Amino acid sequence: MLQIAPSADEMEQSKHIDSLSNENSKIDLTYIAQSCHKLLSQYQWLTNAYMSDFFTNDLWDELNPKWSKVLNDRDPKELTCFINNTFMECDPRKKDIWPLSLLSFKAATQCYSLPRTPIKTESLFNNSQTNDPNGLSKNDKEEKGAILNGQYLKLEHSFRRHVKPKKQHEIHRLSKLIHNICKSVDCDNVVDVGAGQGHLSRLLTFGYGLKVTTVESASSHAPKAQQFDKEVQQDIKKKNGKISNKNDQDVCNDQQNDLPNHIVHYIEPSVDPSSFAKSLNLDSSGHFVLTGLHSCGDLIPTMLRLFVNCPSAKAIAVVGCCYMKMTLSSDVGFPLSSYVKRLNPVLTWETAELACHSIDSYAAQLKDGTGDVKFQSYRAVLQTIIEKRNPDATAKLRCTKNKSFKKNKNLVNYITSRLEHLGLDANLTDSDLETVESLSAKWRNYGAFNMLRLSLGPVVETFILIDRVLFLKEHGLQCHIIPLFDSQLSPRNLALVAYK
């Protein structure tokens, strides 16, 4: 099998991926897009694989024999070494010769993946007034230390109420970025699309004094958002200017603010930009900054088209997720750019879904033993038993919610209980029991195959984001891709920023 390995020139290009947060980046985006496309096309069989089919479809046998030989029966902690590029040093099987094709695969997945280490965003803005001394933390250790007893201590208490630590971390960082963007483009109106219960908009309103309008399709969220807004407003009134700068990591604005304006509205991909702008009922200037935190499916592509075609929109800052919910066709979800359209990419649901996983988190789980690879593989064992009994029930299994396997639960009991749940014969024959015993012993290979598959996830996300950047640049706009969140806390941590 032909293997794609990055050349010296390509490795040099990959160094510049780090500077995609810099408008003066010398990176050739079309080259990176083309390379991602080639790599994903070559390994489409891997990205399209269902891990629940691992035993049923003999996925291990699909690997290059040299790969399967060196990865066979590897302990999860050894897989962590491969992910972290320390496998040569910590490999207990020193006599193994790692095939060049596998090393090339590893190098290519890293070469064509955007960096995820969070950066301080203040340096992106030329206006010195935007420099915020309370910027992003200096390192991941400091960031993790900010979480205590389920609370993100860098965020003032009023904004932590009703918000989980992960979301606290996200709104803390994204709000700082939006604040700087608003100052840079001289605009104090923010439109938060897909705002949910308004946690980000609340911080922007009361923490930074911005005028925020939220747009959310779920009508059930607006009453909650309004309730939470009033709670924070009461907190501000009680403090009545008593907050000082004694803790420069707290965020609270002493000034009286208007409440966010919550609009219940579903934005169609074909939305008219002028009609959308009028529906916001903004002040006389009508200018606004668009934002969305983990906006789902087609929402971000729709927002990007709105931004390009709406003169009132001065900047945009969005963080995506749920890529598999995009409409995978031109002019709706993916691809957006003319260049990537010419590549005729085939992005399947399975491949797009892979971009929502985190290889970094998987490595951390393998290292500390919380990944439970052995127990994850039992779902694939179950599917093999079902396939033998009733192939038509396999699709039904995929549509049912998978109950987590308890470590103290017997595998056979787990299988019989799931068979009963699916309305199938739960009595296992001797042949079934032999199959269960044989396959369950191969759980390490299941983990190794999944590691290879997850290694391509960042490449998929890079391809999608580069397509969006190219789309914006084709319209003459300035763009950044910014690693904004701690990827261990929030795996979808890449913010796309553009302004006019």
C-alpha cells in the first residue's frame, strides 16, 4: 500500500500551522487542504470504520501486516507512548522494528493537524487598549489548578452559578476574546447564536458591559436565561460597586447594565442577511459581532455566510462541534470554499464524527487507566454474538443507548442482559461462550486500532476548519484559527475568528 509521508518541504509548512493565529502567516492553506484531503482519502477505510464492527468485520486484518505485528497485544500505556512520540524510549519490546510506513503515518497525522495548546489572545490585536492583563493562563498546569470542588475559580461566583466547570472555563476564555475583538472593531453589540441558557451572553453583558442579543431555536431556554440574568443583576446590585481589583482574576463590571435580549428563532441555512440584521433590533449603528460557542451542525457554516454577506456584521468568533451533523454537501455545510469544492472531497458521517473525538484525552485515559479499553471492546464482542444470531438486529443495537459496562460485572452477564434488552434469545451456547472468550482476549488490539483511527480525528477537523478559512479569505477577509481552551477540559478548543 502506498503511504503518504510528509516531505521536508511539507514538514516546514507544518511549522507554519502554528501561526494560523497570525494574520501574517506564510502558510499555504491550499497546500494544507490538499494534503489533508489526500491523507484522509488514503485512510478512508480507517476513518469510516465502526469500532463496534472490530471483530465482526475483522478490522484488525485490514491493517498493514507490519503494523499489526508491531502493535499486536500492546498494553494501553505503550499506546500512550506512541501517541506522545516517546515509543522508542519506553518500548519494552526493544527488538521490535517499527515500520517506516507506520512512522510516516504518525508524522503525517501530526504534520496536518492544527496545534491545540492554548495561547494568549491579546497579541493578536494591534490596538494596545485591547491588552487584557487577565489573559489566558500561562500553562495547562495553572489552568487545571483553577478548578476546585467543581468550580472554575478564575470566574467570579455570580457567573459560575448553574454552569458546569467545563463551560465556566470556556465562557471565561471566549468572553475575553470577544471583548478584545469588540474593542478592535469599535463595536459593543454582540449577537450570540445558539446561546442556550445564555451563560456566555450573561458574562459579556455584566462582566464586560457589552450589549448582547441571543438567538436560540429552543424556546425552553429563553425563560431560564432570563431568570439567570436577573439573578446576576441582583448580585451586581448587592455588591453596588464594592468589587475592586483586589483579585485580578475575578470578572465583574460595577456599572449598571441592560439585560441581554433573548430572541427565539431558528436560523435556516438560506437565511437572508438583511432580514436577519433587522430582526435583531440593534441600536442606530446596527453593527454587531457574531459569536457562537460550540454551535452545532450547519449553524457555523450558516453564520459564516451571514457574516460574509451582511455589512452590519463587523467580526465573528465561533467554536464548532458536532461536525457529523453538518449537511455534507456544497453551499450548506461542507465544503464552503471554492478550492476545497474542486477537490471533490468525500466526507462521510463516520469521518466527520471522528473529528469530535480527542486523541489527547484518549492518550490521557490510556496512561492513567481510566480509558477502560478492555471494557469498551466488549460492545464489539456483543455485536459479534448478535450478528451470529440475528444480523438484522445489528442496526438496532447501534440505535440503542449503550449502557456503561461496570468493571465488576461479568462479561457473559453483560451480553445476556443486552440480548434480553434487544428482545433476542439470551441463552448462550458453548460455541457462543468460546467466541466470547476468544474475542475478549484481543481487547488490546481493539485499543491499538482505535488509537490509529483517533489519530486521524485532528486531521479531519483541520480539513474542515481550513475549508472555512479559505472560504473567508476568498471573500477578502482576515482570519485566525486560535487554540483557545485547554484541550483536556474542552477538546473542541479551536476558535475561528474573522473581521472586516
